[in-house]
Amino acid sequence: MSPEAAHLFMTQLSGRDESVIDEKGRIVLKERIRERLGSPFVLAYSDMGCLVAYPLDSWAAEIGAIQEARLHNPGRRTLLRLLQGSAETDLKFDGQNRLLIPRHMRDYAGLRERTKAVAVGCGDRLELWNKDEFERWEADPGGYGSARRAVWEDAYRQLVEAP
């Protein structure tokens, strides 16, 4: 493996971690995950109904790719609204390695107190799921959340198909 490939592999978010949301809406993630997310990082809604944590460089790349579309592209506007409008920036873990998930985000993802949560590494980002919802997704990845995903998918289509 080349040094570049090894570095990429060692900085990617991968694997799964399970935790429980505490009574104040906090979650503890493994040290490896915390290190790879960096500090600060960004947390935003996803098209699947979970939350997505982005290291700052991944967030910049994601938003930058959308902003390359022309200003009045309706897909650009919708995707930026969905992502940046939901995002919490400058998030950090506290001294006990806990992340306080903002209330609106816990509500969006169904991460209520004492709920089991699953953190899923997706390379350049980390998904935070309600464990029951993640199991529903695993049972039907293609059909899960199709109505919610349609808005995001339409916006993406508009983004890439516009002249």
C-alpha cells in the first residue's frame, strides 16, 4: 500500500460503534472516531433521517461541490438549505468525551434520552442513527425513507442536470 493510500485509510471514518444517549442528550464515541472527526467538526441532517458528522475538510468539500453550481440552480439552493440550514458548526467533545447533540437534531433523528444509537463510519463522514431506525434501514436499504429521500434526490438531480 502506498504511503498516500495508507494515510487515507488511517484517516477515514469506518466501522460501527454503539452507545446510549444520556438524559441530557449526550453521546460518547470511541477515541478513534473522535480523533478522526477532529475538533471542531460539523453535524447536519441527512437524507436518511439520521445525523451526519463531518470533519471540517469533508464539510468544506461537500458544500464547495454544491456551491460550484450556478447561483440560481434550484437544486443548489435546496441542498444548501437542507445541509447548511440544519448544520451545527464548531462542535466539540467535552472533557468526558461526550457530544451534546442539539435538541432539534435529536428530534430529527429520533435520538431521545436513553435511546440506543449507532455510529456508522462512511469514509469522509460519520452517520449517527437511532439503532432501531438503522436496523430498519438494514432490512430494506432501497425502500427505507423513500419519501424523505425524494426531496434530496430531486434537488441533487436539479443540481447536476442543470445547464
